[in-house]
Amino acid sequence: MNSHTVPPSTVADDEVLARFILHKRYIRNDGTLKPDSFIPHPHPDLSVTRHIGLEESSIWAIGEGVAIQQSKTLYGRGDVLASDFRSLKLRVDADPIPGNAHHANVTNWPQDKPAQKMYAQEIAAVASFVSRPSAENWPAN
């Protein structure tokens, strides 16, 4: 399946979700992610991309698009299961957008940033950081 294929309208618990990392300061020296990478503040929702049906090159292409749109650098991604968000009573809803049919939002966050940080600490603890491939290892689309 490629990035033009539409995924199911419901996000399953066992789906892997990618949070693109656009700030180097969110990555610890040991290759784990800091909780700040999963805090939606000041936005109400956390934007993620569903892996389902995508090849690795398509996931990275979507991440590059996000980075370009925000005039930032793509450093990697934090992969998390939908069930890890849901275990904290957060919602994961498919939210296709132009250029990313695999986009989803993690919603139902507490409104204050300190409470969001507590949730983000739990998520960061189970997230897998995947470093962006170097240019010579960049997958072809």
C-alpha cells in the first residue's frame, strides 16, 4: 500500500502511530524521547500519522512534508501504539488531511500543560524513537 491508499476510518488499538520529531532538543543522548515531544500544548490535539498500510519510505515522505510545511528539520519520529494513548483515556481518531490520508489526532487531553506533561511522560516512556535515515540511506519512493 502507498501513501495514496485510504486507511480504515477507525484506528485500531494495535496500530502504530508516528509522532514526527521536529526539534532536536526532544531527543535525549541515549536515543529516547523527552515527554515534550508528545505535549499538544498550545494545540488541543496531538497530530500523528498512522503506519497502517504504509511503506517506510511513505512514512518518511509524510514526515518530510510536515517538516517543510512548518519550516523545520525532520529528526525522526516517535512510534507509539494507539492502545498506549487510549490506556490514558485519550482518544485516537482518524483525521485525514490533504497530503496525509493517514493523519490522526490524539484528543481528550487535559487543558493544563502540567497535566498534559504527566500524560506525555507515560507516552514517552513507551515510545520508540526512529532516527531519520541519512541522505544516502533515504528510501526511494
